[in-house]
Amino acid sequence: MLSTLLTFLKYEEQLLRELISLSEQQQNALIKFNTPQLEKVTSYQAEIQKNLRNAEDKRIMLLMTSFGITRMEATNLYLSSIIKKFPREEVTELEKIRMSMKDMVNKLHSQNTINRVLANRARKNVREILGFFTNGSNQVCNVTV
């Protein structure tokens, strides 16, 4: 059971690393207003998130069958509480993965917050520019055609 759990957790850890990398690429695309790159990164992020959800579902099913608990209990089960159920010799690798995933989730949350702010600012600026051009009382240039 431990080896299977470790396999799922390592896969989830790898997917989190990819999401962080994509989030950084998304930030660069937002800063440079590189729309094609932004679309590419966003579609790849959706694919990775789908894979992460699938891996999480498989891990939850493993916990349900291993511990004989309901889906709700398995969903609410923290890795720190799972670690307590294993012998001390086998806990070190699980603890490393737990700390690594905790740090990555925090970093991903921070990156997503920054990207959300950048996207909102870009959207606001585009609205202001479009409003400036579409407002009938503003003259864009002083040339008579």
C-alpha cells in the first residue's frame, strides 16, 4: 500500500511542478501580452489540471479501499494523518513529499494570484482604450480627412 501511495503522490508532485512552470510561463505571456503563448499555456494547464484531478481520484480510491473509509473521509484525510498510520522507518519519504507538495501548493497559489491581478489589469486597460476610441467626443488625432 505504501509503494502505491508513494507512486500516486510522486505523480501528483510532478504534475504540480508542471503547473508551477506553466504558471510562470503564463505570467511572462501576460506581461508581454503574448496572446498566442497565453492560449497555448492555458490549454496545457487545463490538460495538466485534468490529469491532476484523475490522479487525486485514484489516490482517494486507494485510501478508501486501504483504510475502509468513505469517499468523504478519504477526501478530508490529510497526508500528515496518513503518515501516522505507517511505521516510522517508512515515513521519511512520505514526509519529504508532504513538505514538498505543501511548498509547491503555496507557490502555485501565489503565482495564480499574481496572474489573476495581471489579467484583470490587462482587461481593464483594454476596456479603457476601447472606451476612449468609441467615445464620440474624443478626437484620436487632429487630422481632417
